[in-house]
Amino acid sequence: MQNRLNWLIACVVLVALALAVSGIAMAGEYDLGGRIVKIAAVQVNEGMREYFESGDGRGRIQLVEQEFNCKIELVPFAWDGGENTIMTTILGGDPIGDIIYITNRWIPVLAQNGALLPLDEYLTDEYYESLPGMHSNMREIYSTYQGKAYAFSVNGYYPRNSDIGSSQGWIYNRDMYKEAGLVTPNELQEAGEWTFETARQAATKLTRDVDGDGQIDVWGVHFRIDEWPIDPEMAMYANNGGILVPGEDGKMVFGGNKEEALTAIQWIRDMVKVDKTVQIGDYYDGRAEFNRKTNVQLRLDLFAVPAHAQEVDFDYGWVFFPKGPNADDYINPVWGVDCLVLPITCKEPEAMIALGSMLFETTADYRDIDEYDEEFVEYFMPFVKDRASLETIRQMVFKVRLWDNVPTMTDDFRFALTKAILGDESAKSVMDAVAPIVQSQIDEAYNK
């Protein structure tokens, strides 16, 4: 009996060792001869160094150095002008990093100027299948410029759960909805009926003059409409529109004067001018006023939810931005996604991809990709009030839609968008007027 037990224990140990080895098999294929591998990132002095020295990534650098026979050096650079720093060092022949950690929003500028190595021949279908959540579709979502893939995944293992940190959703005061006898946005969303129209109807019923002095004390909704009118832009995305849309010839064209965008702009314009239910930022700090209960709901960054959880004394819910009539589903607008890129001068792309994947634990070799959404949801569990809101956060992981990115775009579009909401001219005439300016900027970035 004892011999059989020892045999079983030995088998278990061998299986465990086999699994451990399989996880680093890709890494073990490369011997970098003891050379220094530079990892360049803005975040080096903003938490990354601590992550690897004393946080969840402790010991990771040493493990990777052993497997690749190299020495890893973390190289910081400043966010302001970061893309120019990267580009000038690469084109000058001395890249700031062998692997560079960036936001995908810098890819067009860097790729257009010949600073980045295209990675299509190195990133196989098997690689993409080994990534968690929406990252398996990263080519379609965030890593491609003019038909070529320029990035590999850093997916949210550093910082943990950070990959959709700039997600945009909608927070609302559930107590006020119930006091008004209204169906809540979570209930409407569950039925597929959380739309521009139902949100507008709710805002009308929720806007109140509490003390009878003729002044509104509680606004039905807050929208940011200032020098950066984020909410009208989010509404465009929520109605299947955007600043950039593909034209019939395959080139990118300005979408701000198309039906989808104009419908979204008009939705907010009508709530401001006709219904008079909108608490307008810049005049108000929407988040602070939500906490003070002077507005009932607003668009919000997902990672701002934990702060609200500690500041409010009422029940609240979390849903997607309401969908417009031209949209089939809810979407999660994300400003940008962090990723890893290689300089055009890189001589060992396969090794650098393998090293970066192991260091940041991004593929199925190093993390359980089936647990990806669970890990993300667990982070937010203490900060929401109900399962429906938590389920919305889970769904957001898989419904990412990046904000449109025109690197050379000036403020003309933003000023026009604010004017289309608050001004006297029709939304269409304002968007038509700015269209040639924005189209020339789109052509410069995407249609060469």
C-alpha cells in the first residue's frame, strides 16, 4: 500500500513539473547571451518598478532573466511628448527600449513614421487564441494600423485589471429612480430597452424643483459639454457612429455629419434646449454634484466607481451608456489600451515577444485566461451594490469599442461639437462646416 502511495505521489509531482515546464517552454527556446534587454515605459516610475520589486510581480524579473539568460533594465520616459521620444531615439539608431510599453493611441504616429516593426509574421493565430477576453481580437480592436499589426498584448496583468481602465459607463442614483416610480436602467438594460429614448424620458421625470422657487434643484442627467465634450462623442459611439467611419472605397472618412452621429448629437441637444433636463459641465462638476444628489445620473469612467462607493450614502447602479436607434448592442468606449511594441531595428522579434509575454504574464502559458473576467469582476465587487451592475462590468470586458483616434486632429472638431449642442445653428450645418477640416486631418493620418 505504501509503495502504491509513493508511486501516486511521484506521478503527481511529475505531472506538476511537466505543467510548469510547459508554461515556460516558449521562453526556454531563447538564449540572449547575458545581454541587457531594456523595457521602456512611462509607468516605470509610476508603479511598475514597485510592482516587480514588492508587488504582485515580485520575482518575475529574476525568473525571466534566468530563462532568457539576460539582464532586464526598466527605462522610464515622460508621458508628455512620449511618442516623440520613442520616435527620435529609434530613428536616431539608439531605441529607448528593446520592448516599449505604450498606449495603442501612439501606434499611428509611430508606424506612419517608420519607427515600429510590423509583427504579423511573428504573431500567429495560436498566439491570439492564447490571450484572454477581448485581447484575442486585438488585431481588430487596437493593434492594427493600415492593415498591419504593430503590437503584442500586455492585457491588464500590470497594473492588475488595467486593460479597460478608461472604460465609459453610466452611474445612476437608484434611490431617486425608485422614489419617482421609474423602472431602473439595470432593469431596462436587461430587457434591451435602456436606450436614448428611455433615458430621455427618465431624465424628464427626474428633473425637479424641490423647494418651489422656480429653480431646478435636481437635474435628470449631467453631460460634460465644454472644451472637451466627451459625452456627445460617447453618444456617437453608442449609436454606431463616430468621428471615423469607413468609406465606400475603403478609406476613412469623417463621420460627424452622418446619420448615426447627428442622431446622437440631436438627442443631447434636445435634452438641453427642449427638455431642459441637463446639468451642463463645465458649469458643474458632474461627479461631485452626483454625490450631492443634484443630478441623478451621468456618464462615468469605470475606475471612478470605487471612489464614489466611499463617498455616497445612497444606492446606485451601473449600466452601459444607453444605446441609440442605429445600434444593435451596448458598447464600452475605451480611450486606449496599453500594449507592447518593438522598434523597427529589432533583430530578435520572436525572442522579444516571448520575453514580454512571460514578463507581463499575458498568455495562457502564464495565466488562466478562462478566469480573466472573474479576476476583473472580483476587483470591482466591493464597489457596486447589486449583481446586475457587477454583470455589466463583466460584459464590458468583451464589448470594447475604442475612441476614434486622429493623431493630427486639432480642436476644431471639439469646438464644433459643443457648438452643435449649445449653439443656434443646426447640428448638421455645424458638422458640415467642420467636415473638410477634419477630413484633411483624417487623410493625413489614415488615407496616404
